[in-house]
Amino acid sequence: MENNVLVITGMHRSGTSLITQWLHTCGLHVGAQLMGPGLGNEDGHFEDLDFFNYHRQALGAHHLGENGFIHHTLKALPEKHVQQLKVLLQSKNAAQEQWGWKDPRTCLFLDFYRQLLPRARYLVIWRSYQQVVSSMLTRLYQFELEQRRLNKSRLAYRWWNLIKGRHFKAALCKQFAADFLKVWINYNEAILQHIGQLPHTAYLVVDHASLPAKARQVFDHLSGQWHFKLHYHAFETVYKEKLLSPVIDVDPYITDTGLRAHAARVQQQLATAGKRHVI
């Protein structure tokens, strides 16, 4: 029997942890060892540590940031890393008839997965660039806030948060907003290029904002069209809207209007790709 493999793909902070947590609850095997909770992902990242570690190692070997915040994908891998990936995929297939994984860095390696897993299905989750960049900036701010909470007295921490925190957040936006947008463009263009080489039956593109309303249709597509053996759990059991951070208006911090226009075009292409399947 041929394995049924689901590759959950999407940019950082796009909801891939959320949908992977939900599918795990529905019975999809997404890894024997999963990354636990962290700042901004209180319920866990639901990343298979085998893929997480492989991607970080491969990026590091190319002298690239292991977090994957880069502006290009990988077009070549040393033969040693290709063989490591083959062994990893073979071990997953040997352990489970149906399985999947999630790690945002997967987007940087899609050319290799398309070759090594020719019959895999791809569940693509995308989120608007404004929301993703805002979420990435907010997480940077939260890291700083947590460090100050740990290292300062309660009074000093509260004073910094109320008085200086706003200016610090604005400085983060000025420093990182455009760079984070370039990363968002890179990841989502890699996804578009990838699905453009797949039959339309091999992928499903879902807007993060539509997940609460369309979770049942997504489930029905996976179980009915792609034949994953799952048991339905209400999406509301994992979706916690109150944890979503307020969205920062990032456009004023991205002064390159051409960059914003580029992102808008990619966003429209993703929306169009999502309409190819009526769910």
C-alpha cells in the first residue's frame, strides 16, 4: 500500500501550527517528537523535530539563518544532505501508512520534496502580509518584554512597558517590517511556483482567515478527496481567537511602495489559487 503523505506548508505566523494541532487531534500522525510550547505558540508549535532539525542543519550548512528568515529558496543541496533527506522520508514512510508534517522552513525546500515525494498532497495555509509581518514584529516585542520582566523589578518593568515600550515597538517596526515582508514574499512565491508544477488535485490553498468557517470543508476534502483516515473534531476545540494579537498597521513602516505592490500581487495570486477548489 502506498503511503498517504500530507505536507502542511505556509509562511511563519500563518496558522500552520493551529491547523496542524487540529489535524493531529483529528488523528493525523504529524511526528513522534513534536516541538513544545513557546512564546506566541502557547499550545505548542506541532513541528516534527526530525524535519525541524534537518531544515535548520541544511540552512546552517549554507551559512544561512537557521530560522529561515531569508529572501531566497535553496536550489541545490550537497549530495550528503539529499541522502539524509531520503533516509528521513523513508523512515517516516516505514513507520506510518499516513502521516504529515509541518515546519514553515519546508517552503524553502519544496523543489526537493516535490521530487522525493511525487504523490504527496500539499495543504497550503496563507495569511495576509499585514497580519504576518505584524505578528512577527509583535513576537519580537514580546521576547523583549519577557526579558525585561525577568531582569527588572515589577515596578521598573511596568514603567518600561507603559512609557518606553511603545517607542521600542515603533523602532522594531522601522527596523524589521520591510525585511519581514521580503521573507513573506519569498515563502509565498516559493509556494506558488511549487503548486504551479503540481496537478490541481494535489494541493489545497486555504486563507487563514477562512479557517473557522471552512474547517469542516477542509476536513471533508482531506478525508473524501485525498482519503486520509481521520475522525472529525470541531475546529473550535483548538481555535482561540482571544490569543490573536492586535494587528499593527505595518504599511507606513514599509516605505518601498514597489515592495508593497509586489506583496499585494502575491496575495492576489494566493487568493486566486484558493478559488481553484470549491470547498
